[in-house]
Amino acid sequence: MAQTRKTGYVLEGWLMANFIAMMAYYKLFNRLKQANLLSKYAPKDIIELSKSIYQLKIQGVWNLSEITQKTQKLFKKINIDYLT
């Protein structure tokens, strides 16, 4: 009985995480569609670009990693702002 309950919680957690990921994916899809960029980029491309952006703590101060100008322009077109 306890194993079934635990499996149920794991499944519910997986479904919830999958649902949130799907919502984020389609939000990216719609932003690309509105900016007429779907022929050039897929939501997965935006996710891959985002993986290279992170924060570094240097001497107690948080700094954003470098972002190429091409990536900055793309994110601006689809209204993604990593600076806020």
C-alpha cells in the first residue's frame, strides 16, 4: 500500500513538472511566432541559448555572464529580459 502511494506522488510530480515545461515551451513558441522568427528558430534553440547564461558570484557580488549581441537582440525581439 505504501509503495502505491509513493508511486502516485512521483507520477503526480512528474505530470506537474511536465505540464509546467509544456506551458513554458508554448509561451516561447508564441513569442517566436509573433516575432516572425519560427522559420529561423525553434523554442528548443532559445532554451539552448539560455543554458549558457548564468550568474557568477565574484568577490561577493552577483554578475551576469556574458551574452553575445546576437543573442541579446534575439531575446529583445521576443521580449525576454535577463537583466531584471
